[in-house]
Amino acid sequence: MITFAFFILVDWTSPYIQYITGRKAEDVSPIFYQDEDGATYSFWNTIIKVNDIEQLRILTFVITPFLLALIGGLLVEGRIHL
């Protein structure tokens, strides 16, 4: 979860990044939906139906990585007992 959250922040290949750099939403290649930030963006956009671009940015690049890192950190914190 921590690694997934890290790659959401450092991989700049989501449809949001393509939109910000001047491409239309229809011109974005489907390959951009297959990495961490693209999958998260697609999850919020198509499954949860958030359509506002600024809300998508906050959910994709702020809320989701924070929650994933927090949950991953809590899971790593516990010790393994054999």
C-alpha cells in the first residue's frame, strides 16, 4: 500500500496530467489508465462518478495516497508473531 501510494505521486502519466498539459480527454491513450495514478483517477472518475477536475485531483493525488500510506503504515507497525 505504501509503495502504491508512492507511485501515485511520482508517476505523472494519469489522464489528469495529460489534461493539464493541454490534451483533450478523448485524446488520452488507454495506456495511461494502467498505472497507479491512472487507475486511481479512473476509479474516482468512472466508478464513483466524480466529474469535477479539481475534486479528482484532490482525491487522486492527496486523499488516496494519504489513506493508503496511513493504512500501510499501520499494517507494517504490527509485529509478526510465529
